[in-house]
Amino acid sequence: MEFSIVSDEDILEGKTTDIYFLRTEEVLRKKGMNPWVVAEVTTTGGGWAVLAGLEEASHLLEGKNVNVYAMPEGTIFFPYEPVLRIEGRYLEFARYETPLLGFLCHESGIATKAARIKLLAGEVPVISFGTRRQHPALAAIIEKCAYLGGMDGVSCVAGAERIGIEATGTMPHSLIICFGEDGQKAAWKAFDEVIPEEVPRICLCDTYYDEKKEAIMAAEALGESLRAVRLDTPASRRGDFKRIIEEVRWELDIRGYKNVGIFVSGGIDEGEVVELREVVAGFGVGTSVANAKCIDFALDIIEKEGEPCAKRGKRGGKKQVYRRKGVIEEGMDEIRLEKEVPPKEKDLEPLLKPMILGGKIVADFSFSLAEARKRVLEQLKSVEM
């Protein structure tokens, strides 16, 4: 345990819970109480978000005598809509509320931020550069959620391996520095000589000299093999970053390097994407996605022994959410009690699907990353910021 990482075993045993759940268990057992309850996971604000974390949630609750219903992974949802529902005796899942919410809140937050960035970037590629901003034990889950949310690639080797894609990226400033000041061309040429041809030649061009000067140097050094230059200019030196990019574009164009793209990274968030998307060929986005604000889910008991019992601020009764196909807009989904007659409209689909029944994961509930990512990208065609 050199890296202060909680083991899978501790999570599955419920040791990552809040102590008050264990004390609640003790009280209920000594009093001979274990009611049949229905609990829902909802959020009460913040606009649309992307649901993620269900695969981990399913492994957490697998084997417990509960039924779990959830929206498919990658579904865009809105406040007050239950995204997951648990039915069973309370002591079957009481201590797992904390890790369950941890999975859903954290992963949905990253996926949501990635989706917002991708929506704004449009056809411009966006690569996840953010694992260095979090504990390395989280690298795989950060990259998985960033990719699920629609980002076009990830830079972390372990994260890429876990999700079955190739890691994306070329060189850091340290490569240039190792070749020394005035050694930029030598560094770029060395990269071109050593690294396999299938890796795109994207040269970092802001280490020692002006971005324009280094971009021209890179183009002259690598010629036709140069795919793009990357500008990672620190905020303290940027001034008007868009004007810098436009200047680099102009100077490359007039020298015949119109096919060389400009890739930007460093402190990129939604505002920068909107400002720069018309003048760049790609974004590297790190902190704003990896360190995204979590989705503030809560789990609440809303029914006990078949009767509504929600606390103040929550809506009692077991519910279903219905959505018209292709309509992703706040206020357009219909929330009804599960026992009510479903809407008659044929194009309305119930979103909560069986994920676990009797403690067993339902075979046709998909945790496919490819399917979830496809779902996100399709929904982004209809959603608004």
C-alpha cells in the first residue's frame, strides 16, 4: 500500500462507507428492523449531464439481494430524473451508498465535462491530456470517462490500454530541452527518425523561441512529414492567444505549409474552445476535464414497504422516466410513477432498464464503452449548452 490506494476488497466489503451507515446497520439489526425500500439516485440542479459509472456500480451491488434499474450508460439526463433505482431490504445495500455515489458522481462529472467540450469543439479533434492532474490510480477511469464523453483520444498509456485504443501524443518540452537551446531542429529530427511512421509528426513549438519562429523552423526541418505544430504557450506569455495562432497560421501559409495544422493545449476550457475552434486543428484538454466538478447525485429512500416516504425536497414513490426518441431537452422527459399506465405515445421510451435482478447482472444491460460513447455523440446532436 505504498500509494495510499484502497483495494477492491475494501470497496466490496463496504469499508469505504461513511461511519454513520455502519452505525445505522447496528441500530436496525439490534431492533430487528430491515424494511423493504426503494431508493433513487437523482440530482437537483446543474442542467444536463452524462451518466457514467454504471459498470463499477453493478460490480459493487452484484450478489446483493436487490433489483437495480438504471438509464443506459452515456444517457444524457436532467435534474430530478432518477438515473438509478434500487429495490430491496435496506440492510442489503445500506453501507454501499457512499461508494455507489462515488462511482456515479465522479465518473459522470468527467464524462459530462468531456461532452460539453466536445459539443463546443464540433468537428475539431479533442484529446484528453489530464491524467497528470489526478492520482495516478485514477488514470484508467479518467481516460475511460473522457472518451465515453466524446473526446477523440487519450494520452495516458495505461488509460488507453484499459479502453482498448492507442494512446495519442508526441513530445513534451523535456525532449526539446534535452537537446539544448538552439537544439529544437535536432530534437524534432530525432523524433522523426526514431518514432514509427504511423505516429503523426506534431512538433511542440514554444520551448525557447517565439511560437512563429519555432513553427517555421519545424516546418523547414521536417518538410512534408510534419502534420502539425503544437502550441502549449503558458498563460503568462500568451497575450491574445488567438492572434498568436492566426499569426503562426499566416506565416506557415505564405511559406507553402498550408497543410500543417496548429494544435493547442495548456489551460483549455470551454471558453478557449469557443474562441479558438475556427483557427486550430485540434485541442489537448487536461485539467478542466480530469478535474471536472462531480455531478452532485444523492441517493434517497422514496418508498418503504410499498408506501411513499420521501424526505423533504424529494419526490416520493417509485418512478419511471419516459423520453421521446431524438428529443433531448430539459422539461420534455416525462416522469411517472412506475405503477401508472405508461404513456400511449409509441415514440416514448422508458429510460430505466433492469441492470441487476435478484443480485445478478442482467445479461443484455450493456456496459460497452463503444456503445455508450456512440450514445453520447448521437445525443449531442440534439442537446444545447
